[in-house]
Amino acid sequence: MTMPQTVEEQTRNCLKTIEKALTDAGFLLTDVVRNHYYVTDATFADVVFPILGETFGDIRPVATMVVCDLIRPEMLIEIEVTAFKG
């Protein structure tokens, strides 16, 4: 697997993967109720917030962003979502 180089590209790639996984499981992005964002640099917040807003802006899930190391040095962001169908 080749990792995209920029945090913007990685964010869009994560969101595309998440949307496919949700769809495959019978969910929609509108079913997302909680997001965890893990980034390797606090300055990435200003870069990824607009991208996240494009995807989740009207959905408004609860969200937490954590600055941390990730398992591989080329990884800049990891996104985890929780979806719920009531």
C-alpha cells in the first residue's frame, strides 16, 4: 500500500475508505455520531478542518482530535468513526 504524501491527501483517502466501509455495512455518513482524529502535528488541524467540514459539516458528529505518534512515520492522520442507526 502506498501512503499519500500530504495530510490533505491522507485525510481525503481516509474519508473515502470510511465512506466505503460504512456503505458496505449498510450505513451512511449521516449515521456517523462520533469521530476521533489522530494527527502527528497540531498544525494539521487548520489544514484538515475544512476537508472534514466538507464531509461532516451538516452531520455535526461529536469529535475529538489527538496529537500523537502513529504506527508508521509516513502516516500523518488516522480517522476513526462511530456510526449508529436508531
